Amino acid sequence: MWMSVALIVVAAVLTQLISFYSYTYTKRTVEWKTKERTQQNLKELERINEMKARVETAVTANIGTVEGSLKNPNSLYDICANLVGRNKHVIGSAVALKPGFVAQADYNNGAFAAFAFQTSDNAQVRTKQLPYDYEKSEWYEHPMKNNCIWWSQPYRDTGGSDMLIYTFSAPLHDYKNECIGVFTADVNYEEMVFRTGDEEADYQRLGMWILLSQLLCIALIVIIVWRSASSIRRVNKLMTDQELMNRELKIAGDIQRSMLPTTQVYENKKHHLDIGVNLLSASDISADFYDYFYTSHSLVFCLGDVPGSNVRASLMMAVVRSVFRTAATAAEDAAESISPVTVVKAMNRSFCSMLDNQMFTTLLVGVLDLNTMQLTYCNAGHPCPVVLSPKNGIRLLCVNPNVPVGVVDDYEFKEEYASLLTGDMVFLYTDGLIETENATHEVFGTKRMMLCLEKSLENGGTPEQIIERMTNNVEKFRANADRIDDAVMVVIKTL
């Protein structure tokens, strides 16, 4: 009798010890791997940004040479070949001119594109005329239309290196400063993606250890079946605790949302603006946020996205908003007008000094001058804003590829400008909008977002109506799939 009782007690104790050790080992392993992966990702981000900067510098530094050689088109092949040969990251380069600029009979209907490239086996540099209609390619069409530098989406270069590549394009100008073509550099897709270590084997070993531990626990649990009643009581207590925690999280979410500014119709109309906002949360608490306030002659706003949708990220969001207010107020006290880049730099210094856990956030800080309707903004790893203009149509604002806040302490952020007309609207959003997935893991994407905004511009309406249309489109696309990330939308309309 006593031996049976002793065996049951020993089995119960061993079960608890094995469970605790398995939990501790798993927790420490996952935390260590997570920290290691975060550090690797930051290094990869720095590597990619440095590589992009070198490619951009190599192209822009040779624009003068290209524009000075346009009278001798055949010399452009050598310029492209030199760019490929002297830059280890560049596997292809082209000078694609506007059809008709080179009007010689041996070219394809006046279209001319000198092209130099390396094949996938890293052979010597080859040159040729681009064998396809490049006018509709993203790398040509976007910089020609918008007169700005541009990184394309990845595509397969079937006419040259036959590899998956990104293309950086810079516009070329004639003596009248008109766009007459683009100068490009191709980068291998594999160079632009994060390189991660072989984590599968580590997680397989961890999974095997967990499996063995669970099997041993199951064997011991069979011996202590009589403890099932107490186990049920513990489960019931856990369920009660979970319900309590859910209620507390809901209260925390309500408090968090109450911290965000609400649209004041009278205040907005007094400043000749109409503002609409919406926050789509993946859970009771959110890691995305927006904030804005008026000064004597401007509207100051901020949009942010902290990675994750947990309690830690939501607390980080509250800190980011508080630091934004502090930095903006300090910038206003130090000068007559608030500079977005000054605010972003101050926030970056604050977070780099206080965050030793590699947490970071993307930001878009802007200032709209209420007298001139000039928009000044500074982007920190955030999606591009969209301008909806009844007169000029819809366009994505060009943004500098700045890094998120909290990554590099002394990073030199750049600010940009855009002029708005009466009736123009600025659509701001976080990446949770375009990264919304449906049941088949297809993302909503920038293309669907832009189509929805185009229809909204055609149909007209207030910022609230535009946000309502976008929300309906996103939710219809998502259908029954879970929302995996928060999303914020803000529309500012000039009256």
C-alpha cells in the first residue's frame, strides 16, 4: 500500500520536474533564437541598404557621362559594360532612350536601349540591344512618368542575365531638362533578400526533445490518473484567469484607443481641413497608431507601426506616441515651425538610447502648412503616402528609403516636400492594410489599394467615406481569414 502511494508521489514529482525543465529549456532556446534572428535581420537590413546606396551612387555618378555621350549611341554600350565590370553588385546595366530620340534605320522603330550584362555563370560582360519592348516595363515607365529615381519590383530578366533581379533606374535629361530615357543597374534578387541561417535543424532537435519529454510525461500521467480531479480544478482556474486576462486586455485596448486623437469637425473646418481615421486591430490591443495636432499655422501628424501585436508592442506604441509629442513640442519651441526630420531624428536618438532589446518602429511624420498647403514629410521605413487630386489624379509620393526609428543611432534622415491644391486628399496607411491576407494567403496589395482609391476619386466623397470604402474592400477581400496585423488609415482633405 505504502509502496503504491510512494510510487504515485514519485511519478507526480517527476512529471512536474520534467514539465518544468522542458518549459524552461524551450523558453530559453526560443528566446535565444529569436534574439539571434533579430540581430541577423538588422545586419542584413544594414547590408542591403548599404548595397542599394552603392548601386544608386554608381548610377547617379555616371549620369553626366551618359548624357554627354548621347550623340554617339554606340558608346553607351561601353559605359554600361564599365558599370557592370566595376561594381560587384551590378549584374546588368542599360541606357534605354525614348523612342524616336535615336532616329537611325538600323534600330527598332527608333527605340534604342544599350544593354550590358553578366549571365548566371558569371562569364565576361556581354553587350547587346534589349530584345523586348521596354516602354511598358516598370523600371522604364515609372521614372519616365514621375521624373524620379526608382527601384523596381523583382522580375525575371529573360532578355539578358535570365535571373530574378531588381532594377534601379535614374532618369536622363536633354539640354531642355526633359526626360529622354533612363540609366539602370540590375541587382541579383538573392542579394536583396535577407540571408538567414539554417534554423530548421535547430528547431527539429528542439521539437524532438519536446516530443520525448511529452511522451515521458504522458507515461507518468497514466500512473497518476487519480489526480485528474485536481487537474480539472486547475484547468478551470486557468480558464477563469484567461477570461479575466481577456477582460483586462479589452480594458487596456479601450484605454489605448482613448489616447488616440478623435476627429473634431469644428476644429478641422476652422483650419479648412477634413480628416478621417480608422484603426483595424488584429486583437484587443494594437501596435499601430496615429496622432495629430494643430499649431498656429500648421497641422502636425504622425503614423507609426511597431512590429508585433502583443502587449509588449502595444506598450511600445504608447511610448512612441509620447516621444513623438515630446519631440514635436521641443521642435516647435526651438523654431518658428516644426521640421519633420528634426522630430524623427530626436525620436531616433531617444529610442536608440533607451531600447537595448532591438525593438524598432516605422514612422511617417508630416507637417502641412495651412497657409501655403505645402506638405513636408519625413519617412522612416513606412509605406508611401498617396495623393488624390481631382485635378492631377492619383499618385504615390516618392519617399527616401530611410531606415525605421531605433535601428541606427546617427542615421541621417531626409525630408521631402509636396504641394497640395484645394480639394486634394492625402491617404496615409500602415503596412497592415496592404498585407491583409485572405484564406489562400494572398495579400491585398498596393495595386488593389490604388484601384480602390481611383474609384473613390472618381465617385468623390468625404475622407470618412473614402476610408469606409477602403475598409469594406479590405474586409470583403479578407472574408473569413484572421486579421494577422493591425492597420491604420488616415485621410486628410484640404477644403
